Amino acid sequence: MGVLVLKYRCTVCNYIYDEEKEGTLFADLPRDWVCPSCGAPLSAFEPIGAGTAEETGIKTTVADKIVEQLSAAGVKYIFGIPGESNLPLMEAIRKSTDVDFMLTRHEETAAFMASAHAKITGHIGVCLSIAGPGTTNLITGLVDATSDGAPVLALTGQVAQPYLGSEYLQEIDEIEIFAPFTVFNETIASPGQAVRLTTLAIKHAYAKRATAHLSLPTDVLGMPLDDSIWQPEKHVFSPKTIPLEQDMVRAVEAINNSIHPIVFAGWGIREGGSEVIALAEKIQAFILTTSRAKGEIPEDHPLAMGVLGSIGTPYAAQAAREGDLFIVLGSGFRQRNLVPDTPIIQVDINAARVGRSFPVDVGLVGDAILTVNELTKRVTPKLQDPGYFETIDDIRSDFQEMILDESKDMSIPINPGFLVQSVKLHADRDAYICIDVGDHTYWFYKKYQCTGEKTLMSSNMASMGFGLPAALAACLEYPGRQVICITGDGGFAMVMADFTTAVRNNLPVKVILFNDGKLKNIKKEQEMYDYPEYGIQFKNPDFAAFAVSCGGEGYRVENPEELDEALEKAFNSDKPTVVDVLVDPARMAPIVLRPP
């Protein structure tokens, strides 16, 4: 005998209409009757059994199963902001013993933190928003993730299905909006889709190293579901491959025939610096890196030349001019004009990125580190060319002398180069440094020598505001490790409300703020095009006082003689700290000219 239906649930707000209590059968209600809680129409109600959840046998909801599936995939944190359209998911996170919710002040911060988490760990980052404005606020951080090859999953609340297409409050077409920058983009429209689509979203994010998106109507999130989760080890696999044999043979031949090979290492070699060094030492090749890979190769190594490009060092540019073969490892390498017209071997796990913008002589499709190991086994050792090395070393020595001079510059306003060297003096060898976008970025990448420190940035999007959220994500991943945010007044002010997130969660980030009162990088660009300085100046608050008002620590430095003491206090503190340094607004980091 079937269960007598006496109750109906509003799929929008979960209000229960109890026929026994109300004294009127649901079927006898007038057609214009609406939910007394949220105003949903009769069509938004579904029958439920008169018994308890235990009696019906279903104790979990769609939201519960989504969170359970994420937990099985190793997700530890979900970053975001709650609201009406995602409350069932929030409740599922609250009940989870494995997944923690990290409340941010702005959804952009949540998306940046998810992107940074994915870049730091290689594991999927997850962010959460409500429908409407919460969804649109995620976009910048999600585009950053996709453009930098970071696996991220965005979970966006959506209005209940009965209201879709009705211009309901906060209703937007999430699928249409997210389509251009996601590799998986679906709506969970019924309970039976939940486990499968959550797993597929994770698979696509990993396989294509980009953002996946699930739109979650709030009524579906609250529906009962008792499906078993999919075990990730049977469904999600890492695309670790090595190139075809014939391509490897061609690459080895090209390396053996070269005289001055250059290794150009990108983000794909992260955590594989020692393997890259082994190859470079065997073939006596200078190692240049992309900006994203700064720190993956210790820059005090004799073969390390630092970053290549306008943001890099002059000796890296000179090494590029002198090379006769470029071995590009784990980089999309869009800018052919970074190097002279020399043969190129390009290694990338994504076949679409190999030879994407210009022809390459040998394309190797595969994991960069696995490929490097294989190349190292096969290539013939080379002897060092003394004249070639001396030429590059002389340029490096001159540059190091200039850095030393800047470290002694006690002028006021403070020289940004002096600030960079002061940070280096106080930073731990294994510090994790997250860099925002601005003129300070040039100063850091040119003048800071990483000898064990790791770095993180918004690379392809070059998005201001990335530095602080990235540093918060690093603090979560590396408790006890020194985490530094290098930022400017422009970028920090965009997301400074989330300094309170650091305080609330006891994340002892050290924010080093290059305060010049203007968008100095834009000033540099205006000068390049002979435009006058316009529309780039700020009247800033006291950022140090702001940090203190949030419950952290803050130090404002105007005199270089006070800088060491402020940095020492900041780095010895167990609280989130801002060191607000007034740097010279007239000193701009020069752009390194590209090779002819």
C-alpha cells in the first residue's frame, strides 16, 4: 500500500504545507494560491510522504551529495559568499566534516583564492556564489584561472526552476554568461544528474586545466538524493604523457647539434626545477624562465639567468640573443619576438599550445618534467664555451652591482629598489611570495633574486587585486610558512576589505605595500605614447592604520632608516600585517628591450 500523501514541499523555499494542520487538501486550494513563505505558485510544490526522513529512507539532499563528491575528490575549502539561492549547499558544507567554507568579503576574492589554490597545489579550487551579482562578481577570478591553466570549479546558486525565464529577482542566464571561459558548463536540473555532473566538471577542469561551472537551482539543491558518489580514483585521471618517439629523436638531434642551447622554462616545470637544472648542466645551457616560473630555478645557480621579457633581467635578454637553439619547457610561449630567429623546440602537455602563434622546429606534446627527464637521458654532454659564458656573466655582474647600490640608497622618498632588497633581507629562504600587478611587479621580478622562494602571480590576465587573495590561499595551504604579498596601493585597495578575512582566519600574511599614490605603471604607458599623466592619481588612506583597525598590525614607513625595523616586526608577528611604504612616485622600473 502506498504512503498517504499529506504534505507538500515548496521547492523554492522548502516551506511545508501540511494538509492535516491546514485543514484543506492541497488539491482543493485555489489556483492563485501562493506559498505563504516565498510567494511561489502551486506548481512549485511537490508531494512528500507523511513519514519522517528516516521512514522514507532518504536522508541526504542533492546539495549533500555534491559536497560529498567534492570531498571525495580531495576538496578541503570552498571560497565564497552565501545567500538565498545557495543556502542548501551552505547547509551541506556546514554538516561536512571534511570541507570548510571560507567566507570572503567579495566574490572576486573567492574566485582569486580558488584560482591561486589551484595554481599553488595543482588540485582543483572551488568557489561559490549566489545567483545574479554574486555570479557576475566571480568572473574576473575565473577568467584568471582559465587563462593561467588552473583547474577551478565554480558553483553558482540559481533561482528555483519554476522562476527561470520569468525575470525573477537575481535571475540571469548563467550558462550563457560563463560559456566563453569555461570548459564545462552545465545546470544540475534534476537529482539524478548531481553526482555525474559534479564528477564530469572535476574531470574537465583537470583535463583542460581551466574553469568548470555548475549552475545549481536552489529547488534542486534541496531535493532528496541517495545516490552513491563516484570514486575519483576510478573516474579522474591525470594527463601525464610523454611525446612520441620520433619527435623525441628529432629533439635530441637538434640539441646535440647546437652550440649555445637555451632552456626557457615555464609554469609547466613547477616543482621540477632540479630536473631542469640536470638537463641544463649536461648540455651547458643557460636557463631563462617565464615570469610565472620565477623561483622554480634558484636564481643564484650559475646557469640561472632569471626572467626573460620586458619584466625580466638584461642578462636573460642577452643570453637569448646569443643562443642558437631555444628549448621551451611547459610554456605556451606566444611572443615569438622575445627571442631572435633561432630554431625552437617546444614542450607542452596541451597540443594546441605547441606552435600556436608561430612555427616551431620540433613540437613535443607531453608533460614537461617527464619529457625533460627523458631528454636528459638521451642528449650528449657538452663542454662549456668560456667566451660565451664570460660575456653573459659580465652583464650579470654589472646588474648585481647596480642592485647592491640600490640596497644602500637612503634617499627619500624611498627607492622601490631599496624596498625590494630590504624584503629580500628579511624573507625566509622558503617564503611564498604572491605578487600583484603594477610598477612594483617590474621592480620585484627584475631585482629580487629568488634563492629558494616561490612566487605566484596573475600572468595572462595580469589582474590587479590578485596578490592579497593569492596570499590568503597560500597561508591556508602552507601554515607556518612565511607568506608575503607584494602589492601596490592600486591593487591592494581593490580587495583590501578581505584583509579582515586574514584576521578572522588567523592567516598571518605579510603585505608589503608600494605606496606611490598613483597607477605608476599606467604613467609609464602614457609616457611611451607621449600622453600626459592623467587620471591615475589617488588620495590614499593610512593603510597601516586600516590594518590595525581590522585587528591586524600595520606599520607606515616614510624614511628608509625605519624600514628594517618595520619589516622585522612584521615578519616576526603572528598576525596579518601591512607594511605601508611610501616609495618614490618618480622612479619607474625600466622595461628590458627585446632581442633584435
